[in-house]
Amino acid sequence: MDFTEAQLHRYARHIILPEVGGEGQAKLIAAKVLVVGAGGLGSPLLMYLAAAGVGTLGVVDDDRVELSNLQRQIIHATSRVGAPKAESAKATLHEINPEVRVVAHAERMTADNALALIEPYDVVADGSDNFATRYLVNDACYFAKTPLVSAALLRFDGQISTFKAYQGGDNPCYRCLFREAPPAGQIPSCAEAGILGALAGALGSMQATEVIKEILGIGDSLSGWLVMYDALATRFHKVKVKPDPACPLCGAHPTITELAIDRAGGDACRA
């Protein structure tokens, strides 16, 4: 594609990277990414994707901005307390990069709408705050054959992986790692356990990096790997994760053949 003078200046530090170049930047501009959750993870994730020039960003979030969000959800401002998060995120992203088309889905992802929401996008990034949505997004991306970059965090710990089980081979899905949600009450909420705000920034930025890698087809995909970050110890662990032949979604004899929200376990960390 032919870049405008403004685009050449805006994306100059990308274009000079041999792994990106003009061709890669054109791929980013043509790409469509859906982000589930405009909270602690979604905030830096969306902001970096907009800054990178990802052409279309979808934001799924049915919540409204609260004062307690602002310690970590940096896409929102004090002046927007009470505003829908999807619309607040859209306003911030427009200020960062007005060339990016932002589609605000001010609704909760459900079994009824998940596939319709995901279908127009090339990559999905999950920054949701509860197990029910995480399993739903995983299952929907598997059925839609769409790469999923998923992250989660609590207190001082975070984890991230990419899921492309629909490709077969050594690519697991989220259920291969965590077959079922933990029992209700076993995992405390952020309101109960707390969360370091900057940790959300670290993991959300890592998500943005992995999304960009998937779009460009560069580097090593995190599919088949789980990265865990202990912020207090400044320690990363990267472990190999293999597909589970008995997985109810992507295993040899699947029992999950349609979408349904699994509410077991209730809310996880409300990032």
C-alpha cells in the first residue's frame, strides 16, 4: 500500500524494523482485532494496538467506569466515571490514533452473540474478568477458527498464552490447561485480594505484542506455551503445554459441540 506522509512519520519506528517493514505495517493497518474487556488488561492492550496502527479494533464491555477502576484501567479518565467503558475506550483510542476504526460493543458476550461478535475479526484478545467468559471466548474462537491471545492476573501474578487448537498438531485450547473452572469462592476477586495496577499494564502490553506477532506471522507464537509472571520475585516461568486428548472441546471425542456459558466458579479477578 502507499503510505501517506503522516503515516510514514507515525509508523517510522515500525517500518525500519526488518521484521515489520512497510509490508508488515500494511498488514497491521488492514487487520481487525476484537478485545474482550476494556479493563486492566484491555486498557494497555487496546492503547498499544491503536498506536501500532491496527486498522479496526472492536471493544466488548457492558460495564461502566467506576472510580476504583482508575488505579489500573488507564484507558479511562476521572471525568468519565459513570460512562460506558466501551465508549470511554473508543474516545481514548481516537485521541491516540484517529486513523483507527473503533467499534464499541457495549454488551456482554454471551453464547447467543459470541460467534457473531468474533466472526468479523482476525484475532481475539481476552482480558475478561470471570471464568464463564474466558471459557466462552475460548470455545467460540475454537469454533470460529480464530487465534486467541488470553491473559489473566491476580494480586502480583499474571499469566498469558495463545490458543489455536483449531489448527491441530501441538496447539492446545484453554480447556486443555484448565478443564473446568475452580469451585465458587476458591479464587478471590480483586476486591477481596487486591491487584497491583502496574501488573495489568505489563500483561496487557505482552498481549498486544503477541497479537501483533500473530498478525505479522513473526517470532515464536505462544501457542503451546504458558508464560507466568511473578512480579514480586521479578520471575518469569515459561512452560510447555500440550493438547489434552481427552479435552471436551478439542480432544479426540469432544462433548462440547455448541456454545454455552459455564458459570461454575463465578467471578475471577475483576481486572
